[in-house]
Amino acid sequence: MTEVRASSTGTNVIELDAVSKVYRSGSLEVEALRDVSLRIADGEYVAIMGPSGSGKSTLMHILGCLDVPTSGTYRLAGQDVGRLPEIQLAQIRNRRIGFVFQQFNLLASHSALRNVELPLLYAGVDRVERRDRALRALAAVGLEDRVEHRPGELSGGQQQRVAIARALVTDPALVLADEPTGNLDSAAAAEVLALLEALHDSGRTIVLITHEPEVAAAAQRVVRLRDGRVLDDGTPSRSSASEDVP
């Protein structure tokens, strides 16, 4: 078993112990994660890095309570979430975790404001407070002049900023970003990484999933995966940002 350290002295937000994930279809079994142990401390900025098929997306789904381990234990802020019923996992996802995805996952028929309001709607927040918090979240990502624009009226970078505002609107302590720059040009990608850095500076824990060394270099620490296992864990260097993932 590979024990991955936390590089911070703060309280651990994420604790995985000997976590494995097996997908079964008939007689076929695919072991996507293999005996992974991981610690991420409060306020860390960690990149999970690896090539396609390495298990990084499966790990992100488990960290985000979108899936549960086949074996092992996952504790989020000290709570064992690996065996909770779906209704409780949904509450945790809504209230404690902010998600940013490569595909943005915005509703095309809704304005930026409405898209950002949605997590608060699901949480039962009243209309006036929803609007106020969504407006503040959009202002925080520099889109106060685009609140009534629909996704099709926004650039890719602007759409990702709407997605980041949506992730922020519930004020989560943990932000999970899954390939957040994958569909962006270099300028828009730099803007998104700067926003994630600002969120980290404000005290949030950031977990960034990527296959790009130059993106991972934005983090304090990189956990590299291959074949569902942890290869190594360390601090990225800008000089090695151009190295390819094997």
C-alpha cells in the first residue's frame, strides 16, 4: 500500500485508507483504483495527475462523493462518507463541495445568474438570498456584466468562470476541479488557474485533476497516478512543467 503524505500541518480534510474501486460488468472486472491511501490537509492545493486510464477521474468521483469505494475508507472532514446513503451524499455534495468540470455542465437555456443559483435552489435557499449570493459569486469571477447572458453567448473562458461561480455560491471549503482548462485556449486557461489560486489564497482546499504538467505546476503538491496506484507525491517545479506524463 502506498501512503501519500499531507504536506501541510493543518487538519486533514481528506483521508483515504486502502481505497480500491472495482467496476464489474458480467464476468468482467476492472480495478480502477488499487489500495490508495491519501491525506490532504485543510487549505492545501493538490494536483492529481496521470494519463488516461490512470484512475484520476475515479478518484475525483470518490473524493466528490459521486461514487463510493469498493473497499477501504474515505473520511471527509473526519466523517466516514464511504457508506452513507445517497440522500446524505447528495447533501454533502451540495453544501460542502464545489465542483468545476471540463465540460462546464451549464444549462444552455438558463442565464449565467440562473445557472449559479441552482445549487442554492436545491438547498432550499429563498429567492432573494439566492439572487444576492449568485450575483456576488459572479462578481467574484469578474462576470458582473454578464449575469443575464446564456452559455451560448459567452466564450469558453467565461463559461468556465460561470461554472467556478456556481462552485463557490454555496461557500464550500473544498473545491474539486476536473480538467478545468481542458477545453480552453492558453489565455482563458491562465485566467481559470489564477481564479483557483485566488480561491486557495482565501483558505479553500483545492484538488485539481489534470493530465497536463503545466497545469499541475500551479499546485503546491502533485500526486501522480498510474494504473490505479499512486506513483509518487511531491512539490511541482516550474522547470519540470514541460515534462510529459509517462
